[in-house]
Amino acid sequence: MKEIQAFSPGHLTGFFQACDKSKDPLLRGSKGAGLSISEGVTTKVKIRKSRKKSVNISINGKREESALVSRHVAESFLRLVDGNFDVLVEHYVAVPVGCGFGTSGAGALSLALALNKALGLGMSRVRASQLAHVAEVECKTGLGTVIAETLGGLELREKPGAPGIGQIKSIPISGDYIVPCISFGPLPTSEILRKKTAQQRINESSPQLIEELKRHATPENFMRLSRKFAEHMKLITERLRAILIETDYAGFACSMAMFGETLFSIVKRDQVKEIHEIFSRHTSSQCNVIFANIDFEGARLL
């Protein structure tokens, strides 16, 4: 049995514009901006030859029968090899699932890199990542997450599409920053995006925000524009608003992750204690508090 591991950072989207009209999933994607964080998805793949193909997937030790995106990725790779294989996929997710941390993209991407190596396909990193992007697009779980997690860092997505097709620009930021997050749970992304009012709000504000960040590409401007987008979308919950009142008063620029009931910021290391104290006044058994580094490497084999 062959065993390979890969890692993909999680990703927080500050604002975006959906660009999903093309019939070719490689050309579909999103424009916008976000950042990759050190907490993400580690995927272990175990394969062996067998009489028939099989794919078994677990997430944090629990067997998952659906896991649509990961299954899509695995089946895409198995179609490229001769013979049959048993494939065991073990995802270890270090951030809340469905809460705006880009976990479906990170799972797909880390799996694609691991399978490429395990099956000896010899694809380039870009080509393997493209199969992860296609899985996300066709399963309707994301548009721009995979290309962002491939690069890492703080990014501006200037042209939609898969890795190698979309255009992405790194926004300079030092390793002195920490990304504090507080998350209360998921929001129904697919339901939100199906609503015409949400689509209108995205299209009204995102093109201007993208141009503003192009002109002045700094972490501070990214946070300011992300907050502007979140306010325009009118999705900030009462719990998040209560925290925002305190962080605004303390001078921290915070915004909401798209899409999850999750608040995030970018702060200097010497500010961590102060924002942690604010978060701690709002914690409960229902929430997760994460202080992550920025991931500058992007997805990789381990």
C-alpha cells in the first residue's frame, strides 16, 4: 500500500465577484480578494491495486459517504490510470467546516496533489490543481478558493479561472501579522447565492472594490474594503455585530468571512492579547476561536 500526504491552507474571502457563466469549468471562477491561513486541511491518501475501483473517505476520523467534492476529485484521477485501485482518503480539518474557511477547496486541492503523487501521474502542480478547481466548480462549493490556496498569502484575484488560467496578484504583507478569527457556525452559501438580492449586491459593489484594491494594494485597504462589502451584503448577524461594536471602538479592522458566521482580522503580534480579550467576552460552547499565521507557501506535499 502506498501512502502520501499533502496540505492545503484554509482561506478567508473578504469580497468577491462571481464569474461563472462560461460552459468551461476551467474558465469559471471569481475575482476578489482573500488570504490563506496556516490552519487548513491535511490529507492522507492510501492506495493499493484491487479487482475493482473503490473510494472511501473520512473527515477527522469519521466515515463520510457523500463528501461530493473529494469523491469528484478521486474519480477524476482514477479515470486517468490503467487498472483498478482501492483509495482511502483521510482528511484532517483544523478549522470549522462550512464557516467561510475554504475547507472544501482545501480538501480538494490537498487530495489532488496527494493522488497525483500516489498514482505516479507526473502532472504539474498546476494541472493537478486544475482538477481540484473543476471539482469545486461542478459541485457548486466554490469558485476562487482553489487558485487562492494554491498561491497562499494575501491575494487579489484579477481574472477568474483555474490555476494556470486565472490571474492572481500577491499583496505584500509581512509574517509579523496574525489572523484572529471567531466563528459561530455555517451560513447556507448556496441559498444565499441563489437569491437575486444577494447577486445584485455582489455585482453592485465588488467591481469597484476590486479596482480600489488594485490601486492601493495593502492589508489595511483589504480589511477596509472587506468590511464595506460585508456591510453592503447585509449578512452580519447579531452575534457578529456585537463583537464588531467592540473591535471598532478598540481600533481593530474586522470583517465577516464569505460565507460563514465568522469574523476575522489581520493584526500585529503585539495586538493579539487585546483582541483575544474582546473575543473571550463573546465565546461560548458554540463557537471556535482561532489565531492563525498567514500561510505563504500554498498547498504542498508533505
